[in-house]
Amino acid sequence: MSLFAEILISALLVVGGLFGFIGSYGLWKLDDPMKRLHGPTKATTVGVGAALIASMIQARVVEGRLSWQEALVAIFLFVTSPITAHFLSKANIHRGLRREDLPPTGTGATWATFDAENQPPAEARSDI
């Protein structure tokens, strides 16, 4: 294996480990559930993603084969982690917050998650 490949794989593993540590530390130390959500999602996307990319590079350089399993797992994590975080944050907003307790959106509009409460059901709307 070339020196460049070894350095690249090592750097990716170190970055993945650091993001995993920082994500778990953020989950432990942050006080608000919405703040706590940020750490594990970054640990999942960047931390696990870096480890999977390092594994893909190692399989290609050392074994001379493409590793489709790691690529599929990485794509799955990159797609599902932000979606899961979005659903968890919306559930948290509806669980215990009122519209007045949320920070301003900065656009002059209300939060989109609360707009659905004022809309009639889809079958009764004529704009669909």
C-alpha cells in the first residue's frame, strides 16, 4: 500500500473518531433536546461516513476490489440521518412548544410546522 493511501485512510479514521467523540459529548452535555439532536446527527453523517470511506479506500487499494456494501451504507446514512433529525425536531416542537415560544424565523413568516394546523384537509382544498 502506498504512503499516501495509508495517510489518507488514517486521517479519515481519525476524523471519524473525533466526530464520533464530539457527537457523543454533545449528546451528553447539551441541555436542550433540540440542541442535543445536532451532535449525534453530525457523528452519524461525518463520523461514520469517514470510517466507511476509509474502508472503501482500503478495500480498493489493498484488496483491489470495489466495496459496494460500504458505499450503500454510507449513502443510506447520508440520506436518512437528516430526515430522521428533521422528524425528531418536528415531534419535539409539537410535543411541548407553543408558537409564541419559538424564536423568530427571520423571514416574517410563521414556522411551517404550525401552518399545517390552519389548513383544511387535503380532500377539502381546491388548490390541489
